[in-house]
Amino acid sequence: MITLDNVQKRYVHPENGSWFDAVLPTSLTIEQGEVFGLIGFSGAGKSTLLRLINLLERPDQGSVIVDGQNLVSLSPKQLRQARQNIGMIFQQFNLLANLTVADNVAFPLKIAGWSHDKIVKRVTECLDIVGLSDRVKHYPAQLSGGQKQRVGIARALAPSPHVILADEPTSALDPFTTKSVLECLEDINKRFNVTIVIVTHEMSVIRRVCQRAALMDQGKVVEIVQVNDHQIQAHSDLARKLFEEA
């Protein structure tokens, strides 16, 4: 489903002009229908690695294969089409404040050229899935943090993607709301077999919804951990530190 082959991302340091590696050469495979975590402390390279999957960040080397396509080799038009199969959920929701809930969810469908009737039907379906059918005409300012994130999930789900990328989707939420958002993602994964990749710094999130996770530190994957019955099997020093923080 998703294969990262020797991907690397470098940036110029804004203060001294030197190069630094946000992601060192990394190879990783994520299976179809898997909920996979990227975990580590701040600055570990988690979000950069996530954004390499849909080429919001273009790797300086390596290949990114999603659904059998190497995204790095695609033309801009082909990449836009490929991204319709990759939904994105953001930490700060990224909703358009001047649009209603329904219009926020419809936004990617309008860009993709869907007909009005198909958009209305799909928006209704997605808001029902995330439990927000009664908030269709509300604006983001009228919603709680958890409701905003559910709108974000519905928007990501709207084009019927094969993959959903979630960048710290619960870090701005309280524990109760976090639980409900994770349950929503879990439900979507089970009902539609959507592959979900979640960036987090919380072991509790990995334990709750993931089957596997890559532990990252200083731009590299330190360990791939297994999760069985909400129990994490990990051995590295980084894993122990994250357990202590959890």
C-alpha cells in the first residue's frame, strides 16, 4: 500500500544557513488497511515523514509508492489525481472559517469536479459517519474542538480515499474528546479498510488504535513496535522514555 524507499529530506537552517536532515535515509512499508503510528518527541521528524507520503514535502532522494504509483515520478496533474486517494487531517483542523460544516466537507469534492448532486449525497454520508448530521449549517466558530476535528475527518474521508494521513489529530483535544476522535478513526478504518497513518507523541494513542508504529529520533526510525490487544511490544531506550512520558 505505502512504501517509502530510502527517502530523505534536508533543510537549510534559518539561523546559520547550514544544512540539516529532518529525515535521514529511511525505508518503511505500511500495509493496506493498517493503522500505523509515527511516534517520537518534538523534532524527531515525524510530521516531515508523514508529509513525504503525499509529497506535501518532496523528498531529496528516494521513492514514495502509494497504490503502486511512485508519486515522485508523477507529473503535477498526475500527482493532483493521486492525492485524491490520500486524505489529510491536521492538528489545528484547518477549516475554512467562512464556510459552513457542509461546505468545508464539500470543498475537496468541488475541486475534484464532482457534480452538485453527488457532492450533497457524499457530504450527508460523511457527516453521518462522524456523527455531525445536526451541524450541517453551523460554522467552525460554533463548534467545539472535537467537533471541528470530526469535520476535518469527514472532509478527509469525502473523496473516498485509500489512505488518510493524520498529523497530531488529538494533541489539541482533552482526554475525553481524544477518545471519541480515536474511536471515530478506528470505526472508519474497520468499516472502509482505509489505511491510516497517525503522527503522535503520545504512547496512549499508539496503544489505542495502531497495529504498528515507527519510533523516530533525530530524523531516523529507531524501532518498529508491535501493538497487540492494546499492549505495546517495544525494546528501545526511546520507547521506555516515551512510556515514562505517557
